[in-house]
Amino acid sequence: MKIAVLPGDGIGTEIVAEAVKVLQVLDLQFEMETADVGGVAYDRHGHPLPEATLKLAKEADAVLFGAVGDWKYDKLERQFRPEQAILGLRRNLGLFANFRPAICYEQLTHASSLKPELVSGLDILIIRELTGDIYFGQPRGRRASPDGAFAGAEEAFDTMRYTRPEIERIAHVAFQAARKRSKRVTSVDKANVLETFQFWKDVVTEVGQQYPDVKLDHMYVDNAAMQLVKQPKAFDVVVTGNMFGDILSDEAAMLTGSIGMLPSASLNASSQGLYEPSHGSAPDIAGKGIANPLATILSAAMMLRFSLNQPHAADRIESAVKDVLAQGLRTADIWSEGTRKVGTREMGDAVVAAITKKT
Ligand code: NAI
Ligand code: MG
């Protein structure tokens, strides 16, 4: 098993170091190789996704990614910005399914922006399609408006598009994921207004006929945004397009307390995947040793489960994370009165200790 380790910028190096430490105590046969990505790669090699990094990622079974970006790169031309590294990896590895679990750990229910009873026991999975939708649809651009009340005025436009195969493959991913959970899928669309999402709804419904054991319902995105804060536990698996998924997954993330707790996975058709925390490079706290490494450690657990076929090792990590929370250890982002504030390294050490104690 080969893992490409791409720490990136800001807190990326700090949090990935802890996840690597955790992977190393599992007694599994990994080959881990580290490479530069993002702003740090631009500084050293003149490109946010150097050839050598891309080659390593392509050859690996999985990529463990930290985060990229810093305000100091904001003035660079778009193609050299750190974020281009993520888009380039997604494109080159064919990653089309983004998994974002939103799990509210028992000890952190009070950290949520919702009432504890609404989030206690929350465990939902948002699956976002990554390759299509208005983010990539052509044509796009700026022009003089050809018609309408403001004909002749300057305008900008994007195009929302989805092909049948794109919808079918993400629908299969969602139904299969639901089979391993409580067998419910909510497909989120805007079929009442958008042709693209009427098509989405039709295709998801067709695919659903192959999964008679999974209950499928459909919800408009505006209602879904509302239900997520009204009764989030009513959801199990949510599947949606690129843009709605971008927004809803951030909304769901906030229900659980801290962005520092949320892992993510992006998979392709051969279950090769890129695993990263849902948060960014947090330049405001980088280098201070206070970032929460748990989102990255939990991403490593997802990597073991989805790409490396080591579900038992994944369970060990997840249970160790629950242990350290139960011990009252908290990084600053999840700290509250009566708990013990620890730094990044101490949190990683505690997870390692919880794993080794049990073996
Ligand atoms: P961010 O997620 O980096 O930070 C938002 C807030 O959450 C900050 O106050 C930060 O200190 C805090 N935070 C984030 N992760 C944390 C952790 N593990 N522990 C404790 N606190 C944490 O988002 P922001 O500030 O919008 O973006 C900063 C940079 O990150 C930008 O350059 C942005 O482009 C990049 N970014 C990169 C992503 C990626 O690599 N996939 C995703 C999102 C943003
Ligand atoms: Mg986002």
C-alpha cells in the first residue's frame, strides 16, 4: 500500500504530521512518501502542483492531504494559486465523489450552534458530486447582454450541466453507502426551477430502482438547507450536485461544533482517494501548534476504510479519538470550561497512546 503524503501550507504540515504518527503505530505495511503541494510547492518549484507531486499521487493508492493556501498568494495569476493544486488533483485522479460525514461526538454536543438535543447522536453523510455542475460547465464568460431588459449591458454567465453518466455514478455511490448505514438516501435538487436538476431527479430515481432496499426521497435544496438546521437527524445519506453540495456540506459541518473535527474523502471509480480535513490552511493560527489535528486523523481513518481496505484499523483510530475526547482533552477550537486544553502534538500523542493502550 502506498500513501502519498501532501501536507501543503499553513497548519497543513502540523496536522498531517500527527496523522502520519497515528498511521505509523497501526502495524500495517505502508509505504509513505511526502511531496510539496500548494503555496509551498509554488515557492520551491514554481508550480502549486509540480509534475513529481502529481506522479506520486497518481501512483499511490491514496493521498493524505493537509491544506493549501495563504493570503500571500492572493495576487498570483489563477493558474499558480495554491487552490489549483486541489482542482488539478481532482481532475487528474478522476475524483468525482466527495464524502463529508457530519458526526457530532457526544462530548461536543454543546459546541454545536444548535441545541444539544437536536445534534446529540447526529451522524449524517453528505455526498457531493465533484466533476460537473455550474462550476465547470461551458460556455461561461463575460459579454454584452444579448437580450432582455438590459440588452447591451455588460453581463457574466455560467452554465449548469450534468451528463447522465455523471449522475448515475454518483447515485450508485450514494445508494451503496446507504446500504452500509440506515438505508435512506435524500437526493437534493432544484427540479422545480432547473432543467439540469429535473434530469438529476429523474436519473437518481431510475438508479434507485436497482436498490429497492434503500428508501429514496427527494428534497428541494432550499428546503434541505432549512431541514438541516431544523431536524438534522432526519437525514442519513444526502446526495447532491457540486454547488448545492459545497454549500450544504459546510452548513452540516457547522452543526457538529468545530471544522477542526471534520474529515473528508474524494474518491474515483477505482476507489483511489484523496483524504483531507474539511478545513483550510488556517493561516491565522499556523505555526502556533494549536490547530486541531483530529479532522486529519479522522481523514486517515476514512482512507484506511475506503481506499486501503483496512476497516479494522479505521475503527481503532475512530475509537481512539472518542477516547481522547472522553478523557477531556481539547484543542482550543473545541475547548470549554472543565476540559483540558492541549496543543496539536499533545492531541496526536494522546490518540497514539489510546491506540497502543488497547493492543
Ligand atoms: P480555514 O478553514 O483555513 O479557517 C477558518 C477558521 O477556522 C480560522 O479561524 C481557522 O483558524 C479555524 N480553523 C481551521 N482549521 C482549524 C483546525 N484544524 N483547528 C483549529 N482551528 C481551525 O478557512 P479560511 O480562513 O477561509 O481559509 C484560509 C486558507 O485556506 C485560504 O487560503 C483558503 O483558500 C484555504 N482553504 C483551503 C482548503 C483546502 O486546502 N482544501 C479548503 C478551504 C480553504
Ligand atoms: Mg466549501
